[in-house]
Amino acid sequence: MDTQQPFGGPDPARAAAADHGDTPDDVADVRLLIGEPRRDRSELFDPEQIRRFLRLSGGSVKRAAARALLSIAASEVLLSKKITTQDLSTDGPSVAAELRAQARDLIADADADDARTGPDAAYAAYIPAGPPTRQEGTERWAP
């Protein structure tokens, strides 16, 4: 992995990412999937937290995003309640339920990706053509 900045010298973000087995693009992809594409002070997770989600998820961006959404859902349930006043209504449990549904969708996508690209995806069974070289029941036991 190239850890040089475009104008020379080591890129600390890339060097740190190389140590963790992920890339800045992985962190950006997780942010995109959780609906947080802009980098500013309103980030829900700092880059290290997203790298931790990636490590916990075996490097899978979709599984890391699902973990992040589940974390947000848990916070939403703990902090937000269903409140209705005269001119304002909030429904934390419904928001949390939607976040969990999005996480389930991402996990299903990751499972489908694994099925297409996993170790068994390229497996092909060898079935010899023609009759068998011996018939069933012709084994002989040595005395």
C-alpha cells in the first residue's frame, strides 16, 4: 500500500490505515452507507471508531456499516423517547427500528457478496463421465 502523500512524505492517515488493514476509502464507504458522507464536526463516528467497526466486521465495509447503524439505533432508543407535545413530535423507537432494518439489509447484502465471492463460490464438483470402474458390492475383504 502506498503511504506517500501526493506531494511527498508519509501520509499519516494511510499509514495508520495500513496498520489496521483498512483504507481511508473503507472509512469513507462506511460513512456513505450510514448516511454520513460529509466530513465535518457533526460526524457521528470519528475515523478510529469506524476502523474499529471494520476490525469487528472482518474488514467488510457493509458489515461495519451495519454495526454502526445498530450502534446508532441503540443510542436512539436509550436517548430518545416517543414524545408528543402541542407542536412537536419525536419517535425515537421508530427511528431505531428503521436503522435496524437498514442494518439487516446491509447484512443481507454482505451475505450475498460472501456467497458470490466466498471460498465455495468457485467450487465445481468433478463427476467422471461413463460407467464406474467397479460395481457396487464387489469389494473384497482380505482374510
